[in-house]
Amino acid sequence: MEPLTDVETFKRLAMAMIVGALLGFERERADKPAGIRTYMLVVEGATLFMICALLLSQQLYETGRVSDPGRMASTVIQGIGFVAAGVILTNSGQIVGLTTAAGIWVAAAIGLLIGAGFYTLALVAAIATVVALIVLRNVERRPPFNHQDADRR
């Protein structure tokens, strides 16, 4: 693995912000509470944690020590699960916020991919996520999937 340069880390960060905005824009358009800023920050944060893990690993490698950047990634997954759980609510027996929580979780995963330098997979995942959110929302609204609260997911 080649050492991370400042230019490469800035490129990863810029991509994270763009992808986060793309994901958040769809949620904003659907009038959901977690929108552009939330998704941008989630993807940016996960990307920064992954870049940090890689830079630390690189720094330790140069001194003859070994580290596992995946350990930091696993803590991001746990932490974002806690954040996502906070957006799931019950209202009169109905559960709302599950799609937003899942979207935040996926946004963090995409951020980790970007931070690790897996751009193609991150872009394909971002596109797949937007397609799932837009196209499948329309599918859910049709019988036999049209639950009373399909719009609030």
C-alpha cells in the first residue's frame, strides 16, 4: 500500500462531502429530519476516522510496529449504530425513522469505503442507496405494500 498523501486525503474528504450531500439531498427532498447536513457529516466523519486509522497505521509501520486500521472502523460502526438508534421513534404504536436510521448506517459504511480509498464501490453503493430510497418508496406506496405510514419511513 502506498502512503497516503495530503492530496489523496483531501480528495477522499471532498468525495465524502459530495456523496453525503447526494444522500442527504434525497432525504431532504422527502422532508425527513436527517437531511443534507446530517448525511454529509456522517459520511465525512466515517471517512475521517478511516483516514485517521490508515495514517496511524502508516505511521506505526514506518517505526516497525503493526496496527489494524479495521479496529477503528469497527468502532465507527458501533458508534453510528447508537446515533441511528436515536432516530427511531414510536408514535401511536407505529415505528418511524427506520429508513432514516438505516440510511445513516449506510452513509457511515460508504464513508469508511471512501476513507479506505475504495471509490468505485463507494460510488456504486451511494447510487444504489439513492435508487433504493427513491424507487422503492414508490413501490411501497402501491398495493400490497401501502401501509398507512409508508410516507414516514
